[in-house]
Amino acid sequence: MSRPRIVYILGSLAANDLGDEIVTILGRLSRSDFEPAVIALGGREELMSRITEMKVRCYPLGLAGPIGAFRAIGKTRKLLSTLAPEVVHGYGSWGGAVA
């Protein structure tokens, strides 16, 4: 039986309240029970290395601003169809808009 896939969608990988919260959540998830992944719309920033050290796949899209937010919708949909997660959790205004 495969592990349930959980995808977290963030506005960016910057260390802030939401980013630090995701790192805490990922640290508590058992890798034998779940297969977590993170999609970051804003791109590569300071939390990327911490997340990948926890053996979590990270997909930084490198998109920002109004045009980036518009482009993020299609790119995130494509990633979600590829990953086929059981649970998608969007954080912040970008994550909520895309999810």
C-alpha cells in the first residue's frame, strides 16, 4: 500500500510565520506513513535546504507579482496532477487562491 501524499502550497520559502510552521509540521510527519511535498510559488529562499534535509520534495516555481500569480495557477495545477496528492493544503493568499 502506498503512503498518502500531502502537498503544502506556500507563497514562498521565506522564514516567516507560515514557513516556520510548515517546517514544524514536516518535522512531525512520519515519512513511513506519509509522502509530503511542498510547492513554493515565490521561489527558492532560506527554508529550501531545511525542507530538503527532511527528505521532503520541494518544487520552487520562482514566480512573483501579479503576472507570476496568474502563471502559478497553471503550473501548480500541472504539478498537482503529476503528484496526485490525497491532501492539498494551501497557506497564505497565494496557496488559497491556487488550491
